[in-house]
Amino acid sequence: MLIVPVVEGLNWRRPPPVTIGLILLNCLVFLLYQGGDDERQQKALEAYFASSLPAIELPLYAVHLRDTNARIVKRLEKADPNWDAPERVTQGRLAQFLVNTMANDEAFMKRLRAGGVVPEKDPRFAKWREDRTKFEALEGRVSYRRFGFTPADPRPVTWITSMFLHGDLMHLLGNMVFLFIVGVAVESALGGGWYLALYLLGGLAGDLLFFLVHSGSTVPSVGASGAISGLMGLFTVVFGAKQVNFFYWLFVIFGFKTMRGIVVLPIWIAYEVLQFFVDRDGSTGYMAHAGGLAGGAVLGLVARRYTGKRVEAFHEKRDQEKFDQAEFDRARALVAKVDFKGASVVFRRLAHRFPERADLMRQWHAVAKFEPASEGYHQSVGYVLSLPNPDGPARQFQRQVFLEYLDKAKPVPRLDADTLGRIAMVMARSGHLAEAERAAEMLLKIAPGDEQLPAIWDHLANGHAAVDTSPVSLKKAKHYRAMIAAQAKASRA
């Protein structure tokens, strides 16, 4: 089962810094520190098989398996009915399998370390203890052994360090995707300081429940899952009664469902608890997830007391910036009814609310130009020609709109000095000299002393001089330089 929030009205192009920082930190730890784990683990295993440990421990572990794990024994017997013979359990792939299985067998490892497997009276005890101590020292250099959270040995530093370690690349990638999706929304609502503190506290809540449920476990737990689950619990409280779009995937059924944010909290927690009972032999820390979810929700209730105004401001801004699909559909319906005036009004509102959506600007202009005498048409042209820093396609669209407007506008074009100066400069810089000249002439008529004119004339002069050396081009270049000089002289007078 998968339920992921899809939050609208967020700036995904410029996500908040703490979320990005956490993602980078997790990735750097994995690449720069955990990248050496394979070599460290290999050295430990080589030392293990070169010691007395396989001959002592593996036959004893084979007996333990026969008594405690019928599922594994059945699988081993299918491959080799005599798999547990002392001479076989210490050789080849079977030995590798038994060593790995033994390391994750909490009951056996607890007895082994307590002296319940190889007692002191055993003549091999001294050698076994010496080799076991050396092996565990080497194995302790592996990241998950050194900094993972082990309930049987909950060293204080590991409550935090375990949050920044991962079992493999897929574990890391999965966690980072969820951290980005949920983290951007929560940090945008709470701010970086609260967000970072609650991220760490949510991770501690996950560690705490994992510790209480697996108090005797000798298997280290690693991963940001508990902290991310804390963010998910926090998310449900931050969004509370707000409607959120969720993507869901259950076996072969998937789709989107809009629900109140708080509704998914019991669903998420119930799923983790159910998985804990169904997948008892798995390596996933379901209780860390459940603890993070519950802890994050409680922390969210506390945080809302101190960040309530900020959260409400976040939701108000999000509602304003969230694309209004219903309004867009209404505009399209008005176009279908040939109500271009009504559609122009709706598209104008949408274009101003979502200036990054170039398609809305184009649709507004497309319907407005059906009524060239309307206020909407004049406004749409002014909006298009005033676009800041237009790229190539946008400049071409501006040129098309400008020429069309000069021809169609009724009763006459109505462009102010700022807009004329801007479009003249854009056209001159992009090499459309004829269009730039028309805009400059219109600007000169309505504002002879406008301070934009000298720069426009300079671009026109340079543009004509660069086109060719024909008498016409050189004459135009000379004309604009004379205009610049005359303007400067008039300014000094």
C-alpha cells in the first residue's frame, strides 16, 4: 500500500533549504562514509573464516536452527538433506548463509554473547572468546554496527546517527523521495528552525517505540524512515482539516483521492502496525515508522500552539497560489459558448494569479482579441508586452502581438510610455529593428523627453550599422546618433 500527498500551491522549483540540506547530508554520508562498508565487511568476514569461529559456532547454530526455525530448515533440507553435518556447515555458500542468518538471529546472538552457547568449561572457550572479540572489533567498524541504533545497546549518539545511515542505495533513494515530497510542504508551513527540530524529535520518537518493542534486539536499525514518518505525522496535523490530494496505490488499484490531511494518520499507523504482525521475520522497522507517525502528530499539536499564525498564513498563500481548475474549466466553457468577453475576464484573473503559466496569458490574449475595442483586449496586450526578461519564444510572441495590436486595436492603440519603451528595447536587442522603430516613434510622440529613448536609439544605431554598409543603413545609424546628441543637448539646456 502507498499513500502519498500531492500538495498544490508550493514552490517546487525553489524548495526550502533545510529539506535540501537533509537530503544532501544523507546522500553524502552514504557515498563518502558508507561507501567503504563493503570493504570493511569483507575484511571482517575474511577474519571470521580464518579463525576458529566457523568450526565452533556454525555446527552449534545449525542445531539451534533445527530447534527454532522450521521454515529455514525445510529450505536447506530441500537443497541438501545432510546440510547440518559439521563438515558441511563450515564450507562454501552454506557457511556464508549461516553466518549472515546467525548475525540477525537475536535469540541466538544474545545467548552466544552471554556465554550460553560456548560455556567457560568448554576447552575451546579461551580461543573462541579471543577470536570472537577480534571479529566483533572488525565488524564494529562497519557503519551500521558503529552508528546504527541497537536496542540491546542503545548508546546515546546512535539515537541520532542512525537517522543518517541507510542499508543500500534503494533504501536511501526511497527515503529521500518521501523526505522531499513531505518535507517541502512541512518546512514551507513551519519554517526551517521548527522543521529541523521536529524532524529530529520525530526520529527519536521512532527510535523510542522501536526500543520498547525490540528491547533485547542485537540487530542495528538504520535509516531516516523514523524521522520521515515523524514528518508524515506532522503533515497530518499541519494540514489538519485542509483538503489534500493524495495518490494511492493498493495492489492493482491506484488513483487520486482528496481527503482532509488528518484522515490519513490512522490509516498510516494502522498499516505499519499490521505489517509488524504480518512480516515478523522482515528487516523493516515498522515500529519505528509507527512511533514516528504518532510522535510527529503529537509534536505537531504542540508546534501549532506556537506557529499557528505562520501555518494559517501558509495555507492562505497556498490557497491563493493553488491553480483553480474549476475557474479554468469555466473559462473554457465560456469559450465554447462563444462568450469571449466573459472568458477574457476569467483568463485575465488566472493569468494575474499564475504569472508563471504562459499558456494562461496566451489564452487570455487569444479570446480577448475577438473584441479589439474591449478593455480586455487592450489590457491583455499591455500584459504580454510588459513581460520581464522574455526568452526567445516569448519575444517572438511579443513581436506578433505588438504588430497585430497596431493593426487591430480600436479605436487606436493605447500603450503607455513604460510599455512602449520596454517593447522597443526588446525588439532592438533581438534584431527586430522595424518593430523597435515603430515603438520608438510612438514613444517619442507621447513622451518626447522619456529617459528610455537614448538607449533605444543607441541600440537602433548599432543595429543598423551592423546589418550592412548600405547608404540606407548608414543613414539610419547616423540619424539615431544625431537624435541622441540632440536629446542630450536639450537635457543640458
